[in-house]
Amino acid sequence: MAGPTGPGPRAARTRAAIVETARALFLDLGYAGTSVADITEACGISRAGFYTYFRRKREVFAELGRASYQATLEIVARLGELATSWSEVQVREWVAEYFGYMDVHGAFILAARLSAPTDADFRADSQRTQVRVARMLGTVLHTPSAQPPAQPEIAGLVIIAMLEQAWCQLRILRVPVAEADLVNQIAAIITSWTGTRRPTG
């Protein structure tokens, strides 16, 4: 039963379990390939239990999207906190943190790229969000340099693509490379490409 400020602990746990189960299924099966029945079976609840919290599968996807977007803003902001004095060591730490962010939100990100809802409103909103985040990251990456790019969203999109593809190769495709070596190489690329190399010690 809901309390004065929201659902009780049991209801909150059930709702969170639905979201986390759907996250894993979206990664394995894609959004289109995942049914409400798949979610309820994997979660161990009835269909009625699912519909107590969500009217349809898309609402779960949207919740994952909101959480992913908020986490994206936070991780870009953390790089921004370093932007006037970062070293390659700090960038390396940030790349490792980005991989951790992808460990949590990668399922939604991949599903959104490959198998998301197909209606025009969703696609337009997704594109606006991607460009907004890319612009923020591109601006942050070039803050220490003398001449920021005319189109920071392009720089941001390139870095995001590199980070996400590297994570996918490592976690999903399980390419046999050492994670630390991959992180180190990405950090070196970012610092040299953006003209922000600093002493590494």
C-alpha cells in the first residue's frame, strides 16, 4: 500500500525489479524482441502485477531512458569539473568511470539505438537528447583549448561513439583485450585529439 509520500518498500522493490529485469532483457533481446510476458516471467510476477506499476512496456523503456539521461549528464559534468586542469591520468579515470556508467545503462543505450519504439515522437526526442549530450561533451572536451570547435556536438558524437563501441566490444562481444589497456588507449586519444595533454604523473 502506498504511503503518504509514495509506494511502500515492497512496492518500490517490485517496481525496481521490473525495471532491472527489463533492462537486462532489452540488452539480450532488444526492445522489439522483449514482451511483457518475457519481463513478468523473468521477474517472477504476474501480468497483473506488471500492470500495477506500468501500463505498457514502453513506460519501462521511458523510465530507463530518464535514468540513463540523468546519469549521462552527471558523468559529463564530472569531466567538466576537471576541464581546466586535467591530466591524462584523470581522463583515464573518467573513461573507466564511463565504462561503469555503461555497465548500468548500456542495455538501454543499445536498445535505444537498435530496437527502440519506432514512432516519430520518440525518434525526434531521442535525436534531440543525443545531440544535446554530444554538444555538452564536445564543449567540455575543448574547454582548455584555445579554439573550441565550431560544432562541439560533432566532437562529442565522435567521443561517445568511440566509448560506446569500445564498451560493446569488451562487454558484449567479449573481444579478448585487457580492459585497462583499452581504457588507457582511449584516454590517450582523447587528451591528444583535443589538445589537452598534461603531465601524466
